[in-house]
Amino acid sequence: MKKDLLGISDLTRDEIYLVLDTAEAMREIAERPIKKVPTLRGKTVVNLFYEPSTRTRTSFEIAEKRLSADTLNIAVAASSVLKGETLVDTALNIEAMAPDMIVLRHASSGAGHLLARLCKSRIINAGDGMHEHPTQALLDAFTIREHKKRIEGLKVAIIGDLLHSRVLRSNALLLTTLGAEVWVSGPRTLMPPAVERFGVRASTSVDEAVADADVIMLLRIQHERMNGAFFPSVREYFNTFGMTTARMARAKPDAIIMHPGPMNRGVEIASEVADGPYSVILEQVANGVAVRMAVLYLLAGGEGD
Amino acid sequence: MRRLLKGGRVVDPANGRDGVFDVLIDDGRIAGVGRGLPANGAEVLEVPSGIVIAPGLIDMHVHLREPGQEHKETVATGTAAAVAGGFTAVACMPNTDPVNDNAGVTEYVLKKAAEARLARVYPIGAVSRGQKGEQLADIAELKQAGCVALTDDGKPVATALLMRRALEYASMFGMPVIEHCEEQTLKGDGVAHEGFHASSLGLRGIPGQAESIMALRDISLAELTGGAVHIAHMSARQTLDAVRFGKARGARVTCEVTPHHFVLTDARLAEPIAYDTNTKMNPPLREEADRDAMLAGLSDGSIDVIATDHAPHHYDEKRVEFDHAPFGITGLETAVSLVFDRLVHPGLITLGRMVELMSLNPARILRVPGGSLSDGAPADLTLLAPDLSVTVSAATMRSKSKNTPFDGWALRGGVAATIVGGRTVYVNEDAKLRI
């Protein structure tokens, strides 16, 4: 593996499988009465979060603690960024204290690339702007593989705000690398320009995208997007693009429903779907810890037991 | 003081000259161009036969940052960069702090230029007071103080009505309005060309039509008013089409392109350094079809001018997240080498056309002296070394800022020396000239 994990684009197909296979072993730790192994003992991991995040930050922190790393959380409020020191200065100050890894969440695409060029510490991208969220895509793939036993040849439909989504970009890269047939759907206004060059099929018809799908992944629709004239109203969005039980019926009978969270019930997804038997949304959260343990372990050099 | 340049290849398209001639300089002016001119006591400068003697290059679009942003550039460092880049004159943009919207700022810039005694400086005044897009600036006063054109560069003239009035009013003084074409709602908070690379890097896009829509507005207004509009730093193929269409109808429209827009594409956003803030400029690096359109326009004569949009920024300002970095790169010290390497040597343009694009046409559009070696013209000369091997080195540039994406590039062709008003203001030691 490269020094840093800035995106799925840093990983080969074999490395993706290595992470997924390692995560299988890591998951077993969560089932033990003592959920802790000494693998990263003596390693320091800094969770540097420039955006509010509950799920991802907690997941990383639990993963780090289960591996016995010394962890430190730094949450930088957006307001203090404007008057405070630059990202580079903050990172160099942290770097001066010689951590082994920095887990970075930032609102600007490419923020991790900037740090990776300047820091000796390994940088793990925990979401950068609209660019990538590689550990999310890895945990999604892990969850899919668990249910479907394979990824190659599956039809995966990703639906919602594709334009602003780092989850879309990481998943499109990962799933196409592993040979899935990826469809994306949503209003034209929320599709990235040239999205077909991501190697995916794009359709503004959700019905077409979900037809015979094995996996349906919803992406969060933020209410404030209405202000940018991306769509007229929540009601119209839900009626036209929302995942309902009726639309669900077009997918394969054993299709699974995924969502990276946080969900907007009644906007991109009906509660009946989110809470239905095909929903694996909470499994995604559980698997996130195992996948992040695998990433931390592999980036640390795969040493220890 | 009399000086006689003997032996170079004179390229002077205004006078239909391209051949080995002597150039006689007397008291800062051209006193004659011919074969076997007698020295008659003049200082004789032997010019090697491989060297081209051209009328001084004029960069009609630079940001000298003074007053107000002296940490990025000053008139002194900017003009030092200019002469090192072969430019004997530069026209500087008014988006300083304070804005050059009054004679006081114009005079300050000219005073700094006179102190530096390097390149000539032609200030460009603001169209609107404070570049706010509301009232016209005091245009007659700006003209009298020495401004040669008007622009609200950094953004477009805010409304169609204000642009109409500006074109009408400026035409009384023979001043073109230079327009930074950008439909601001379409540009939004975009930071890169809207296309595959911005999409995959998660950068907000700016479509080429944000530029062409505004160019179409302004060309229509030039037709309405009879005023002259000059489209600055054109980047999109749709804009070039708009200019061609306007010219075909007889509109008074001219346009310029920067070296980075005919050399680079948005693929540079991803490689070799992902999110390199020295690939962030406005207008953005566009896709291959746009870059190729610019090359075609340079070759077929649709494009009038090559200008650099030299936009120095301190490294602190560029060493930030891509979103937060200011737009712009330096250009004065790389333009000539890029023009040789990418346009002249591949055969897209002749040396004569290079001189038109970088000297004659800027002089005509701005109505300033220069652009030719006619008798009595200022003795502003650029000596070019077409086959000089140049390795771009940001660290040794004269500009106060080093924000260039061309650092380390190996290029064929460069500047040998720069002469302003008969006085040698720059000699490139690598060219091994004795001037």
C-alpha cells in the first residue's frame, strides 16, 4: 500500500481485496468479551476533523482503541478556521509531535493531498469535500460482499445527490474496479458533469436504475440544495426520485438497501424502506469499525499479531 | 547617445521587414533600419546572426499589485520580471488597493515605474468607481493621468447598461474597454473548468459558457455603441466563436489568450501534482478541445494578442486548500519561451506573427507607441534567442512571487536582451550576448 490512503484511486484491485479480507479478521475482535488487541500499541493516531461528524469520527476512534493505538481527537470548528491558523500550520504542528497517522476530515476536496505532501505521518482521508471517502466505500464493499458473496457482476444503483457526494466518487471507483455494474440516478441538476466517464451508467429514471438491481445505495439530499435550484421541493424530490417500497419492488427480490448516513427519512428514502428487512444500514455502521481497523493496521505496516 | 545594432535578424511586420538589418538608435528612438548603416561614432553592438531583433514586446495584461499588495509584487519587481521576460512595456490592471479609479493612483503607479526605470508601464483604469459596478469612474481624468484603457478586471462590468455607457463614454477618449468575461451566477463559487477532471476531483466547475455568454453580451454592446471591446484572457472555444462572429459582422472586438490557456489543460488539476494550486486560475484551465481551439485561433489570425495575465501571489496564499487559494499564476518570465516552444517551433505561427501577437497588436489596441521599428519610434527592442535552451526556474525569477506551474520545464527559445528607450535593461547571461 502507498504511504497514505487519500482515495480509492490509491488502491489496486488486490489491495482492495486485502483490506476486505483483513477486515474479516478484525470483525471477529468485536465479538470477543475483551474487544482489544495490542496491534497498534505505541502508535499515535490523530483524528483531525474540520467538519462535524459523529459516525465517522466515532468509528475511527473505536477502531483505533480496539487496536490499542493512542488516539487524540481534534475538532476544529469551521468558524475558527477563518481567523485561526492555516491547515498546513496546524498539520505541521501536529506533525512536530510525531504521530504515526493523521485521520483527516475536511470540507475542501484535496485537503488530504496537501497534508500528504508536507507530512511524514500517514494520512487517512476520512472525507474531503466532494472528492472521496475511501473508508466508506470499503465498508460498503465489505457489506455487499458479506450479503452477496461477490461484487463482480452485481448491479448496484446509487441514487441521490451525486454531484456533492464523496461517497459516490469512492464507490464508483471501487465498485467498477471490482467489476460491478454501477448505475447512478437522480435529477440532472445533481449529477456531476461527465459522470459517465466514471465508468458508470447514468439515468434520470430511478425505475430504470433500480430494475433488477442487487444493491441500492441512497445518498443524502440536503434541504439547502433547494436554494441552489437543484430541485423544487422535498415533496417533488421524494415523489420523483425517493426510494419507496413500490420502487423497491422493481429490484431483485433479495436486493439490499444501503445508506452512508445520516438519512433524511421521507426525502431520499421512505421510512418503510429504511426500516425494512432488506435494509443493511446498521450493518454498514458495524462493519465500518472492522474496515477502519483493517486500514489502520495495513497502513501501519501490517506489523504485530 | 547613439547605438548601432549590427547583424541580427530584424522581424518587424509593421514595416514588412524580415531579414538581417542594422538598427540605429539615436536619443532613445529608432533612427534607421537598413543594411550597412555607418557607425558615425555610434556605439556598435555586434548581434550574432541567430538572434532576432523585434520591436519591444508589450504585455497588455499584468497585475503589478502596487499599491496595496506589495507582499505579492511591486511595480519595481514586476517590471524587473517584465524585462527579464522580454517585455519592454506592460499594461497593469486597476484591481489594486485602493483601486486605480482616480488620477492619484494612476500617478502613483507611474511614479513608481519611473523610479524603477525598467519597462514602460501603461496603467489601465477602472471602468467603475471602486470597481463596484455602479457609477463610472472619472474616465477623462484617468485618461489625462496616463491610463490607456479601462477595465473592471477580476470581474466583468456588472451590468449591460453600465457596459453600454462605458463603451460610449470611453470611445470619446479612444480607450478600449477590456472585459473579464464571466457570467457571475454561472461561475458561482466554481474553482475549475466544469468537466471530467473537476468532477472526479470533487471541485466545483465553471463552464466555458460562463465566459462566452458575457462575451456575446459585450460584443453586442460594442456593435450597439461603436465602442471597442477587448476580450481579456479568453479560455473557452465558445468565446473564440463569439469573437469570430463579432469580427465577421464588423464589431470592434479584439481578444487575447494567455500562454497557460494554449499550453495547459484541466488534466493538470490531477497530474502530476493533484490539487496543485498553481493550476488554479480564472478563467480556469479548460479541456483539450478549448486548448486546441486557442492554438487554431492563434494560427489562423482570429486571436489578436498573447498576454500573460501575470497574477503574482505570495506562497502563503497558495499553500492552502485548493478551494481557498487565490486564482492566478505568474507569466511574465515564461511567456516568450512558451510561445517559441509551443507555437513558433512547431510551425503554428511565424516569427512575424509572434511579433504581431506580442507587440504590434497590443500597441495598436492600446494606442501606445511601439510595436514597430519605424523611424522615430521609441527604441524599445526585444532580442530573442529562438534556439536557446531554457529551463524554467521559479526560484530565480525576478517576480516577487513564484506561483508558476511551469517550474522545471525545459523549453526551446528565450530572451537574449531587452532594450527600453535605447538603454539595455536586461541581458540574459545564458544567451552570451554582449549588449
